Amino acid sequence: MTAEVSQDLIEAGRGYEELFVPALFAPWTEHLVAAAHVGEGSHVLDVACGTGVLARRALAKVGVAGRVVGVDPAPGMIAVAKEIEPRIQWIECAAENLQLEDGAFDCVVSQFGMMFFDDRPKAAEEMFRVLKKDGSLAVAVWNTLDENPVYQDVVALLQEHVSNRAADALRLPFSLGNAEEVFDCVQQAGFAGVQSATRFEKGKFRSARQMVEAELRGWLPMFDINLEEDEIETVLAASEKVFNKYAAHSGEIEFTTSAHIITAQKG
Ligand SMILES: C[S@@+](CC[C@H](N)C(=O)[O-])C[C@H]1O[C@@H](n2cnc3c(N)ncnc32)[C@H](O)[C@@H]1O
């Protein structure tokens, strides 16, 4: 319940929605709803929904005859998702233990969450369980850091100016970059027609400073890495040189992001 969620978690959720969602995550939603064949009247589940950007895109497609549910174990994310779109059903639960009935959905979608799951095979089994027969699955995971070079540069910056642990915290989102593990989990869960496609999108921040600050203030604290203000300033000053090569005249940073989209059906 929103009333029981601490203000800090709600602020962290709002920060995620403001800093990361438009810059990195929103552009991928259209790929996912298309890959899972979300259409008028579909019943759709978004797993690891965060603040709900993908579920909101699905809602716009399904119309009044459809149903959209978003699940995430982070109470701050769910609280903010509810604030933004009360017409979606938001449930605080993990992918490994979906609090949902068998065979309820035509489409299950999940973007950029699977690398954080404790038990990925179990999560894939749960996604299979809640799908109807002939239902569709679409899961996105980031490609490797080599294929997301701007983040390769941010990792190197954290390694040089913060710590190994900080660099590792940013390596984690790219840790399923060869897509094989996801492919295998999905296949072993019983899905048919499993396929993986590599896709590209644009990432965009107002400035290099804003991009790196999002990581320092928004991402590292999730791993209990809380920098002092003078450390933050040192990293930000160093970042301006590193990221000049990505900057437009306006100062905006625009770059290509790469991800794998794994699709399958419940045969
Ligand atoms: C990078 S965010 C992506 C959120 C959202 N899909 C988006 O595109 O903005 C990763 C999300 O995975 C969630 N997550 C972590 N462990 C999870 C688990 N075991 N089951 C479901 N979600 C999980 C986090 O709480 C977080 O909201």
C-alpha cells in the first residue's frame, strides 16, 4: 500500500522515472509490445515493471476491453507506478512468485529486469504458468557493454574515480548480454518457437553531467554506494572530458543502445 511506503523509496522511484525512463527505457516499449503482439483487447502482464513505462504503453494498445497488470517487488517503484497510472493493476511481487492465476494473460512482457532476478529459471516458469495457451512472451535484456560503448565509458570512469564495487554495480545490467542464458531459461520453461533478435534504439540525456549524475545519485545508492558531494563533483568534472565525443552543440548526449529481445509462445 502506498501509505506504508517510506518517502525515501517513493523519492527514489520518482527519480528513476524522471532521470532514467525517458532517457533510456521509454524508447524500447514499442519494440516489446510489438514483439509480444499486444493488441486491442489483450490481457497483458508487465514483469519487473518498475515505474510502469511499458505497462502504460501496453494500456494505450489494449483499449477498454483489455487488461494490464504490472508487477515489481520494489515498493517505491509500485507506489510511483500507481501515482502515474491508477487504471493499471499494480502488484508488489517478484517474478519468481507471481501472485496471479494460471493462464490469465495473452501477453507477458518484461524489459531490462531479468538480470536482477535471483532465480531466472523459476521466473521463466512463472511467466509460462500465467500465460494462456498460444500466448506470447517478449523479454528484453541489454546487449554486452562492448555493444553499449557509452556505458563501457561510464564503467571505466567509475572504476578509475570511484571503486571496483561501483563499476561492478553498473556492469550488472549488461550481464546477460549474450542472451544465451535467457534463451535457455525460456526454452526450459516449456516455451515454443524461442527466438532472439538484436535491436537498437537511441539513448538521450540533457548533458553528460546529467547522464553520469543519474548513475551516481540514482543507481549506485541502490547498492549502498553513497558518495560524498566532493566525490560526486570530482567524477562529474572528469566525465565532461570523457563524454564530449557524444555531445551535440546543444550539450545533449545522444547515443545508440543495443538490446536483445527474446520472444516465444506457449504452445
Ligand atoms: C532497470 S529496472 C526496469 C524497470 C522497467 N521494466 C522499465 O523499463 O523502466 C529493473 C526492475 O527490476 C525489478 N526487479 C528486481 N528484482 C526483481 C525480481 N526478482 N522480480 C521482478 N522484478 C525485479 C526492480 O525492482 C526494477 O524495478
